[in-house]
Amino acid sequence: MTWSIVRRCALVCCAVLAISCSAAPTRNAPTATTATAPATATGTSTPTSTASPVPTTAVTLIEMGDNFFDPAQLTVKVGTTVTWKVVGQSTHDLAARDGSFILRTMSFGQTFSFTFTKAGAYAYVCMQHEGDGMTGAVTVVDL
């Protein structure tokens, strides 16, 4: 090989490398954000945290699949009506551990609704599939 061929190959390789590097997408590292409370009279601010579940009235449907509830944990406001719907092929029942509601056998597509009127934690279970882990809870908060 002559030096001119070697130089051309080197130039082509450098050009390809430069093009591929400049065309590669860049990714920014994820950054954590902290909400800041409004400034106080002294001009300082304090970070706030949202570690506890945020109550919702938008998500009021709990799906009952084959051996699971989705979502299994739900936080809602007092007065919210939650509906359970069977989406699996198996039949299911539904019972609150405190006895506040109980419903015998439901089949695919059937629903059951309950309005939570008091704050508290309401654990519930499909008695037929409790051994398979089919348990859940609704936490009701008074805001």
C-alpha cells in the first residue's frame, strides 16, 4: 500500500467517526427535583415532600383479575365510591375484613360498588383466593 491510500483510509475513518459521534443522541442524566414551599417572612424556604399517597377521586375502579386486585392499594377521600370489577376468568367474592361490605360470587364483567363515608383503612380480600395473595386495602382520608 502506498502512503496516499493509507492517508485516505485514515481520513475516511476519521470522517465516519466524527459523523457518527455528532449524530448520536445525547442523554441527560435524570435529576431529582424538590418542591419548595413559599418563602417565609425571613426570606427562607423549606423543602416539602410528598412521600404519603395522594388521595384521589379519579381512580375509583379496582380490577379483580385471576388472583390479584389492581390496584391492590388505593387512597381516596371520604365520600368516594370505589367500584370493583371482575376482569379475570375465575369467579370471585369480596369481603372487607371489618365487615363493612361483603359480596358473594361475582363472574366476569360484574361489578360491586361501595361508598366510603368514614376515614380509615379498609382491608379486603377475595375469600376464594386469599391463599393465592388476593388481598387489598383502601385507605380513606378526610380532607
